[in-house]
Amino acid sequence: MKQASDELHCLKRLKDRFEIEISHDEYRRIVNCLKMPGAKVYDDIQYEFISHSSKTRSLYRMVYKDIEFHAVYNKASKGIVTVLFTPDEVQRQGLTFEDEDDDDFKQSE
């Protein structure tokens, strides 16, 4: 149940933030690339580990279809739970993080 919820959330964020629509199979392919130890490229996906944000969550920088984003991988559910703008993109767009809702960004005024 949690795994399916994480996947749906990730797919929604990919579409909302990056206008990327992918299937379940493509989502699994992206997730599986993060399980390849030491690899930096998996087929057409580039990625690199950035940091651990908790015991179960890790942050990766990914480039997929020429779009760069950060992916949060949850080891417990074995999936990407969300995708985020990179810090450079946040600054370029003038976005700020809303503490009340960790999924929303708003345009700076």
C-alpha cells in the first residue's frame, strides 16, 4: 500500500513539476537504476548519490529525458517517493519552500 502511494505521488510530481508522464514500468526502470551500485548511468538515465536524509531516505541527482531533478528514494518502500527541483532551478525560478506543505513551492514576489 505504501509503495503504491509513493509511486502515485512521484508520478504526480513528475507531471506537475517537470511535465514528464511515465508508466508504471518506466517508473520501476528509473527506481531500479538506483539499485545499481557504483553505476552513474543506466541506459539513458544519469544519476548520482547526494546524501542520506534519514535512515531510510536518500537524495539523488538525476537527469532523465534531458531534465535534471532531485529524487528522494525510500529504502523501506523501495521506491522514489518524490522529485524536487534542484537548488539551481529553485533559484532560477525564484521559488520558495512552503514549510506547511512540503510538496508545494510558490513564486517569490
